[in-house]
Amino acid sequence: MSTTTSETNGSSGRANVLRFALTGALAAGVFYVICWLGAFLPIGPATHMYIALFTSAEITSSLALVQGLCWSFGFGLIAGSLIAFIYNLLAPFDRR
């Protein structure tokens, strides 16, 4: 019989900063593409402000897609890194 522990694969309960950064970058990039594609649909009064955060190009242009995707990816890297770094910084507050 095997026993299980709360720690799996030798993890120490710390977040992997690189994994969080890449996750944030990919999620922000995918969300940007979804918003850019949504700009082509005539659904309600959508403002597309997420697209405008990352580019000043015409919302439905290919320049807006490329430029915004790059900036969105960079923002996701920074946001994911900050989340993992702060999570690890707050580790001493964990209950043992």
C-alpha cells in the first residue's frame, strides 16, 4: 500500500515564477485574440477597450492584432511573474 503526502513531486509549496509568467502571457495573448476576433461581430455596444490598452491602431486591422498581441503577451509575463513572486513572498504566512 502506498501512502500519500501533501507534497507531491518534491514541491516545496513555492510557485514557479517562470511557469506563472508564461501562463499569464499565454492567457493574456489568447484573451487579446478573442477580443480582436470579437471586434468583427456586431454584438451589442462592445467598446473593445482591452484592445485599445495595447495599441492605437484601427481595432480590426492586422497591425492591431500583431502589435497588441506582442504588448499583451509582455503584460502577461509581467503580471504572472508578479503574482508568483508575491505568492512566494507571502509563504511565511502559511499555516504549518
